[in-house]
Amino acid sequence: MLMNMMANDLELLGQFAHEQSQAAFTTLVNRHLNLVYSAALRQVRSPQLAEEVSQSVFTNLARNAGKLNPDTILTAWLYQVTRHTAIDVVRREVRRQAREQIAFQMSDMNDTTTDWTQIEPLLDEAMESLDETDRTAILLRYFENKSLREVGEAVGASEDTAQKRVSRAVERLREFFSARKVAVVGASGLAAMISANAIQAAPSGLTATIATGAVAASAIISTSTAIAITKTIAMTTTQKIIIAAVAAGAIVIGVYQAREVSSLSNQVQTLRQQQEQQTALTNQVQELQSERDQAKSQLAALTEENAALKKHPTEVLKLRGEVGRLKQEKAEVGSTSALSKITADPEAMKMVRDQQKMGMSMIYKGFAKQVKLTSEQTDKFNDLLADHIMENVDHVTTILRDKPTSEQMNQIFADQEAVLQEQIKTLLGADGLAQYQDYSKNLISSLTADQFQGMLTGTDAEKKEKSKQIAQVMQEETVAALASAGLPADYQVVPILDFRNIASEQDGDRSVKLLEDIYQHVAARESTFLSAEDLTKFQEFKTMAINNNRSALLMNRTMMAPISK
């Protein structure tokens, strides 16, 4: 029954809002992703942008999970949010003069019938012309193929009333299309076409990426909780990708350790999408380099003019002053990164910093509970972590520009870490600092076990026990791997959480390889307590973790690198 379905939606939202249940949220994404993706695709006309809109919509859902009214019909809510998000994306793409790219992507989409081709571009505008109840009825009846009885229960009406409402709404849609000179073969023909074509299957593997990414992003955007890995408020796509990856421990963990990964082929698709995102970042850098080139051109022109005006001292002095100013501007451009260019705006800077705080609070939520921090202590503690990240972002840009030795680089980050630990000691005392160090050292084992628990087979009790065993094995293999590599026991094994890996490609490759080795040794030992199905899932989990960390490091390195002079 539809009412039960709706109750289940709200129950799942409640479970997610109160328990942060990834499994509950993944179920919701599975249930509604095709609706959201299809509505987005019709409007943005690009599969890639449709995935972006879908990610944003479910991030919005995760952020508002605890705020929706008890009588909310989630299908209708998601459809409206998709509509508004897609409009924003289209406007943005138009501003960026990307119509040619969108048209090219449109050519790759599956062909449909001539009638549907005429209807499809206008469908969501037509849906918007209906009142809320009629729109909900159409969504449930023809987008989700619910019975009239289920539609009636959802909108609080009898089956007969629901049928009349649906018929009236279809007729209004037909009139909408007719007014725009789109020939439709009757109301019944229109209804059949909508039912057959309105919903398209979202790309394989997108559910897992969106479910975990949205949960992670919601912890960043909406709770007061590290740098988002998905889209953030009032920024361009490129800017959002930047902020997404910059040392976002909780977010990267949440995305790369997806609870449901369909197959290894999906990993290849994910990497391709990440490469496309990298291309977007490269375009951002090119735009900034273009600014620099303009300054160089002005400088060259003024220099040439200087040669022609040597006989006029007054003009020469004025010109020299202008040349000096341009040289200074050129030097300043060469000392900045694409990220620092964006955060030059105080509001953008504050947003980035706030998001660091959000993400760090997500990572260290367990620590705050373990140490029994007060609300005030927790807030101050997360402030320290956020400020630490922002300082290190600047250090990475400086290191990539000046290229110090490995020893000098390590000293820069060691000094910054020492400052942070002294601040934590002042705030929490020596015992609190010791617990912080221990918690940070074991992040890889605790987060892996927690993230993978939802993918395990068995009862809840059996999953919990397996998760504990995984955490124990992870700790043991991490200690062994660090000792074998000659690294200190407190070395941060999660690659994206160590800024050295962003500042140095060599260090980043080593860190990713270390994590891969640890996971491989863990997988070998897990055969004693995990089923064959669990082991297969863990291999997929491992692949996703490695691929996403490698991609995140590259993305951050690109955005923090100084703009070459």
C-alpha cells in the first residue's frame, strides 16, 4: 500500500536523521534515484550534469532529513527539489557558455520516439504548471506506476476521486502541450507516453556513490560539522569540487568506502567521471592562467611603448610606474593557487573554513563522545582542527611553488602538527591529547570497520561481531605495515588526511600503496571469519577506497598548486 510506502520513507528518514544510518539512506536512494535522475536528465540534457543534480538533490535530502513534515510525500518533495536544482545548473552552464558541450552530450542519449522527443523537453515545465496535489498524483501514477488506490491513499482521497484528479491533471498537461503546438494523440496517449518514457534507469553504480556522498556532504553542509566532496552552497561546480576534496577526511572516507558497490566495472566508470571532474578543474586553472597572460601582454605592450618614449622623460617615469605595478601583479598571480583565488572572497573563505569544521566534527565525533567533551569543548576542538587544515592548505601551495627538500617539507608539517597538539593539550589536558593521538592513529581501522559493517551479511549482531574483528585485524596489519616501511607508529594511514601526500606526488603514491598493502593483508586474514560473499564485497570496497583516495590527492594537488608564471 502507498501509505505504508510513505510511512517507510519517513521511517527511513527518521532512522537516518537520528542514527545516521547509511543503510537507511541507501534504501531511500535506491527507491527514488531513477525518478530524480530522469527528471534531471530531461532538464539539463547531459547525463553527467544529471548525475550532479542527483547528487545535490540527495545531499539536500540528507541535510533536511530531520526537518521534513510528517505528511511529506517524498516523491513529490524530491521531484520539486530536482526541478529547482536542475534550473540552477542550467543557468550556470549557460553562463559558462557550455551549450555546445551540452548539445554534444545530448547526441549520445538514447533515441526515443518522435512524439516523446517533442514532449520530453517540455515535460517538467508542464508538470510545474500543475498545482501541487495534481502534480503529486501524476508523479505517483505515471512516474512510479502506482495504482489509483495507492494514489488516493497518498493524497488523502478515495480511489474514484484519485482517478478524476489524475484524469484532470493529464488533460491539463495535454492542453499545455497543445498550446505549444506539440501534437499529442489524446490524453490517454499522453499518459501512456509519460508512463513508458518518464523514468530512465540511472547509471549503474550511481546509487552507492550518491548514497554515501550525500550522507557525507550532509554532515558537512548542514550539521555544523570538513571540506565537502560534493556540491556546496552558492559556488560553481569547480569550486565545489575543490572544497570537496581538500583534506576532507570524513567526507572522503564516507564516499570512498561505499556501503554498496555493484561491480568492479563500476569502479572504471567512477574513475572516468573523476577524470572529467579533473578536466573541469584544469579549465579553472586555465582561466586563471589566462588572467596572468593578459597581465603579461599588458606588460609587454608597455615595455614596447617605453622604448618608443625614451625621449619623453615624464611619460617614461609614468610608464615605469605602470610597468612596476604590472610586474607586482604578475608576481602575486604566480604565488597563488586556484583555491586561494577562490577563497580570496571573505565569504567564500568563511564557507571553506566552516566546512572544514563540519567534516572534522564528523571524523572526531567518536572521540568527543569517548572523552566526554562538553558542547563548548567540542566546538573549540573542532575549531582547532579546522584552523589546522586552513593553515596547511597555504603550506601546500608554498611547498609546490618553492619545492623544498623532503626534510624541509616534513619539518613544515611537523611544526604545524606540533602547534595543533599543543593547542589540544591546552584545551583538553595531557590525557585528552594522548587519547586524541591514539584515536587519530587508529582512524583507518575504526572507520573501515564502521563503513564496511553495513555491507556484511548476517544478523545485526553477527555484523557487529565481524566489524570488531575487522577493526582488530586492521590495527594489527597497520602496525606491521608501518614497521616494515620504517614509518612512525603514529603515521596517518588514510592518504587524504596527510597533507604531505598532497604536497608531494611521491609521498602520495607511497601512502596509497601502503593503504593498498594493508587492505590486501587484511583481506587475506579475513577468510577465517568472513564468508565468500563478504570477501568479494571487501575487495570491491578496497578498490573503491584506493581509487578515490588517489583521485582526491590529484584533485587537491592541482587546485593547491601555484599558478605558473
